[in-house]
Amino acid sequence: MRSIGSALNLLLVSPLYFVWTVVALDLAQTPCTTLVQGKFFGYFSSFAVFPLNSSLCSWIIQNPDPRRYTLYMKILKPAGVCDHQHIRTYQFDSFLESTRTYLGMESFDDVLKLCDGSTRFAFLQSNKQFLQMKQTAPPGVETWPMRWKPTKAQERDFSVEYLVVGNRNPSKAACQMLCKWLDACLAISSSSHPCGIMQTPCSCSGGEVLDQASEVLGFTRKKEDCYKDGIYLENCVSSPKDTNGAEFLGGWNSWSAWGDCTKDCGGGLQTRMRSCKPLPKEGLGCEGVLEEGRLCNRKACNTNGRYNSRSQSLRSTDNRKREDPDELQHYGYPAPQIGDPAAEEWSPWSVCSTTCGEGWQTRTRFCVSSSYSTQCSGPLREQRQCNNSAVCPVHGTWDEWSPWSLCSSTCGRGYRDRTRTCKPPQFGGNPCEGPEKQTKFCNIALCPVDGNWNEWSSWSSCSASCSNGTQQRTRECNGPSYGGAECQGHWVETRDCFLRQCPVDGKWQAWGVWGSCTATCGGGTQRRDRVCYGPFFGGETCQGPKEEYKQCNDRKCPEPHEICDEESLGSVVWKETPAGDAAAVRCPRNATGLILRRCILDEEGIAYWEPPTYIKCVSIDYRNIQMMVREHLSKAQRGLMGDGLSDVLHNLVEISQDGTSYSGDLLSTMDVLRNMTEIFRRAYHSPTSGDVQNFVQILSNLLSEENREKWEEAQLIGPNAKELFRLVEDFIDVIGFRMKDFRDSYQVTDNLVLGIHKLPANAATDITFPMKGWRGMVDWAKNSEDKVTVSKSILSSGLSVSDDSSVFVVGTVLYRNVGNILSLQRNSTVLNSKVISVTVKPFPRSLLTPLEIEFSHLYNGTTNQTCILWDEND
């Protein structure tokens, strides 16, 4: 594939710094394909791209980004005449190699019309990613290249210029070139040849564009011409633009040549003049000097010399109305004369400045005086109006262009036009020059175009030199575009070729998977096989073994009665398991861990399944909180400071209020509370009253009746009542000593009531629990017969003189139903009464006065009213 660029240096484009990705294209099955990329302006001749001795060549240019750039093209058509347009031009979005399909294809043949010699130029505009010019063979013509009329080579050549312009902020140089093209395109447009440039991102002014377009079309124009109302005026005088930027006619004519010097020596004066052509309607004059002078002949004179002198008073004019009688003399009207004997007589009036209409006449005089006399007074030059009887011709002028008409087609490529009216010439003036009508293509909506197949390519060579081979041929689909139907049929055809057979040696296929073991225990074997493919047509057979064996399941086999049979419970299948082993299946999706079930032997040695346990299953929510608290504890142990712990406690309160799903959730919550207590011991976090309330509420949620069955399972390997009491005791110890000053904390929940008292040893008082009348007191703790009294004599250090710094923390907890849920001792005694727990820190030296505990009797058939004691060290 060749790549060409522009050799032209006519257009200076600012450097653009960007890179775009080149898509893989295989748009032609011929080596003479030219792909242009990264060029913003270029030129090529058809002989360079489509050589005379080649056929079916193509030229492609890629738009870097159709959303940001538009491609324009100018084509100088061949001078010769052809019978068939052998160059096809079209644009498309992309090309699918897998199906040989052009996407979004649109032909430009009706715009380009290379064989139509009525216009020398053609212009087009492309808004897609690719624009392609492709050489095609005429229908029914076997030989190539085709014949032209006449046959001169230079008359077959055509040239192409292309320009890529940014849709936003286009460069000035690109706009200058594009405006030339647009004006030339509109100048030669007609109903049969509409302009192919539909719109541009540039602002093209009328005068500039037409002047530039004349260069494109080969027109010439005099430099002194002026452009006004769509026509050019000869011999006009242009003046500066007004405040709105519009040019008007009128102003100064050119300066005359410098006159003779007034002195031969000693310094003289030369003058030159210019005439004013005022605006005919407004009656305004010109601003500036009417006459100017310069010194001359400055060399010294002889003492006896005599020379003439001329007044050096030069005149100027301003923009005042000619009708002002006081200023008429500034515009050349006669002024009163001041008598001066030294002044010469006036010269005759000059010929009128125009041959038709209103003009001007002038006359002059010189001042004759000696060098020592007074200079002459009065003007040296006068001017007056004159009229010729001949009427001046008025050239024809164009009116403004009408708005562009609506598009002639509701979809697809149509055209729109605009017209202008010529004001007719008068008195022999020239008619209007230029077109009365302009036409250009338009494309308001895109018509659906069904896909259509190109011709089949030639059959490819056979894929094999022997045995069954294949040949292929392909064809390309043009389109569909804009919602049209797909091409029907296949883009590739295959046929068999060279049917003679080749010898094929045998070839082993991959080994199969290992088969099942011949025995589940006691030693067995496994086997795997492989298959030999072939040989065929005299080839050699496969070398090597066909089968492989290996040992498996060497362990001793259990007796049949020592194996638990396979069992299904709901969606869970417990596979056959020997006694002493445990089967495991994954926990449900809302939890992590495994469900365990052991196979054990009964007293007679018969294997049976135990109920499954969910101790290892922890819900996702509980697991996340457990991991977060462990992370906080790790930071606290490293002496760091942290925050967010209160939010974790609050989240656990909300989760535990709905109960637990598995016994593993209870064990996970107990682990969280233990770690929380360890964190509270350190400076990592200062527990607030809300933290204490949430901690107690979590304990109450764990002791709810909904968790009774899960506690029974958790106690098999997890905590019992003693561990729960120790957890609460550690919490009271930490919170009590971290309480500020001497304060009491009282927490009331549905399943327990907790009181924490911080007292000085030298000012202790008796403690009565629970406190009557405490707000929020629950009904089950309001019984007036329930009472716990802690005597102040317990709070003693045992010393004769109490230390003022001695502090005691007393914690009292009333449990509602802990005896029904957790085992209090090793026997199967079940407690259905409340349970009281009293903690004193530091531990008193002696108990001079025992605790007084009173509970009301439950009238539910209880016959043995007993106070149960247990050894904490057991």
C-alpha cells in the first residue's frame, strides 16, 4: 500500500498536534491502493493514483474525527470526453472485514460527474470517516483500460485538491481557501449542476470571496475597481469604512504632480493639489488638506538677484455642508477678493472635470512681489461647479440575494437555490455581471438505502495440494445505510478442489480423564485411555500405549455397620461418612463457614448421624462487625487513637434486636463484647453513656427467648453462664473505674437491669437495688418484694484508718431469664426465677455483713425454695 502527501506549498496551515488510530482496512484486493492519513491539505494527479497501465486502483482519505472535522474536495475534470465514468466516488463510516460490508455508504457520482464536460470544476463535502475514489471497469468491457475520445493522454488526466477543516475555530488559512472554493462552486452552479458544498464552518464575506473566487476561475480585475451592491465599479474612489464596517464611495482623488519651484535659489516652494469627490446624497466634503507644499532650491542667491515669491498659505477642507455660505470658499467657490497691486490676473477657467453630469472647473494666479515687499493676500486657486448637458450612464446593480429555498427532497440528496434581481442599467450603462441564480446540494434527512452486493471476486487457489481442499471467493456489500435492509445471502462461497487423497499418519488424541477407583478402600486401581486418530490412506499407526493405570484408595475399609449412610435434609445432602468423621457442607448464602455433622457409634457399635450443628456458621452482618472490632482492638493494642467505635456498637444493637440466625452468631457477639471491654481499658476510646447503654442492650438481646435453642447448641463448645457473668463483671470493673468523679449508672432493659456505683471508702452508704421509681423501669423488675441491700460495711479496706484515695465500684445485675437459657451448674437443674449478681471491686478484705437478698415466691407449683450456690473457681 502506498502513501502520498501534498507537494503544494500554496496553503500554510498552522501545525496541529494530535494522533488518531488507524483502523485496519482491506478495502481492495489490489496492490495499487493509496491510503492518505494525517494530511489536512493535499493535491494529486489521476495519473499518479490511477496509472494508465493499471486497473481497479483506489484512493482513500481518512477523516481523523468526523465529529470535529469536515473534508472538502475540488476536482479539475479531464479535458477529454469519456463514455463511462470509470472513477466511482463515495463516502462511508467503516468497513467490516468479517462480512465484507461497507457501513453508511453514500455515492458522490451524481455530484462529481467526471464525464460531464459542461463544467470544468466539481466540489464536494464529506462528513464521514472515509472518502474513496475507486477505479471500475465499464459493464460488458473485458479489456482494460477503457478507451477515451480523444485518446491523448493529457486529456484523460484530472486533478484533485482536498482540504480538512475543523468544525470549530477553523484556521484562517483554511477558511481563505475554503471560501474561494465555495464562491467558485456557487458561481458555476445551476439546476443541473448544484454546488456540492452544502455548508462551511467559516464566515465568508461577499466581497472577499468573490475576489478570491475570480482567481480560481481565471477572471482578472483592475486594481482600482471597487465592489458595491454586488457589482464592480470602474474608476471609483474608495474611502475609509464607516462605523458599521460598510464601504462608501467618495473621497479624495489622487495627488497631482509637483509643480515648478517658485524660486531659482534661496529657497522656493513646490505645490501639488488634489480634488474632492463628495458623497452625492449627504453632500459631505473631504477631510484633510486640499493643497500641500514643500521647500525647493535652497542654495544661496546673488545679492543682485531678483526672484518671484509665492504665498505659502495652504488650504484645507473639513466635513461641513456645502450649503454653508460662510465656508463655500473652502470647496472652490469664488470668495471676495482683496485688492493687491502685486497679484497677477486670474488664469482662464479650466475644462470641466467630467464629460457628463456635474463637474468642477479651476483657475489659478501667482503673486509677483519683491523679496522685501509684503506678500499677496487672498487665495491662489479658485474652483467652481460646472454642468455638462450629457447624461451619465448608470450601470446595472444587483439586489440582495434571496434566502435559500427549501430542500427539493425530504430525504436523500436534494438541492436548494437562491436568486437575486438586477436593477437595469440606464443611459447606456453596463448590465449586471454575475449569476442570477445559485444552486447547491442539500441533505436534510437520510433516506434508507438497502444493501446491495458487488460482483464476486475470482476463486482463490486451493487450500491443499492433496486430499480435500477448498477454494473461496468473496463479494462486498455496499451498505445498508440509514436503516435500510441488509444484503441477503452470503459474502463468501466455498467449493471443494483437488480431490485426490493424501496419506495421513495416525495421531494420538488427548488422554481421557481417570476413571473411578475399582475400590473405595483397601486399595484399587484407576484407568484412563486415549484414542488414535488414523492412520488413513497408507499412513503409519500411532506409537505408544493406549491405556494407563494407577493405584487408589489404599486405606483400610470400615465395617458396613461403621458407616453412616447418605442422607438428605431439605436441600442439603450428607454423603456417606465413616464413624468418627464429620461431614461438612457450606453454610447458606447469608453466612460464612460450614455446617458440621458427625457420624458416631452408639453403645452397640452401630454408626448413626448426630444432628447438624451451626456453631461454625456466622451471618455476614455479624461477621463484618466482628472483623471491624478486631481491627479496632489491634490499633488500641498498638497505642493508637481511633474513632467510629460507637457506630459499631449502635449497628450491633440494631442487628441483634432481630435475633440471631445461627448459634455461631451468639459466639461471634460474645467475642465482640469481650474485645470491646479490652478496648475500653485503653486510651484508644473513652466510653460514653451511650456506649454503656448499647453494651447492656446487646446483652439483653442475646438473652431473649428467641435465642434459647441457639444457646443450647452454642454451649456445646461455647460459653456458659459463668463466662457470661465474668464478661459482665469485667465490663463493670472497666466502666466503673473510668467513670468521672463519683457517679452512678443505671441501665434498664427487657431482660436485665444493671446498676454501677462508684463510692469512696470513707463516705460509703448502703446500696438498695433495684431503685424504686426509676424512670423506664420494666414491669418484671417492679415487684416491691424484690430487694438487694449492700451494706456500707462491706466497702472497707480492712485498715484502721481509711485511705481517702480508696474507691470501690459496686455492680449489681438482675437477670430475668438467664437460668432458663444458660446452664448454671453441671447438673440438669432448671431455674425459672430471677438471678442476682453482685460485684465489688476491689475485692473487700472481709464480709462483716452478708448481702441481704429478698425475692418474691413464684406461685407456679415450685415446692423446693432454695438459694443455689456454686463455686466460681470450679
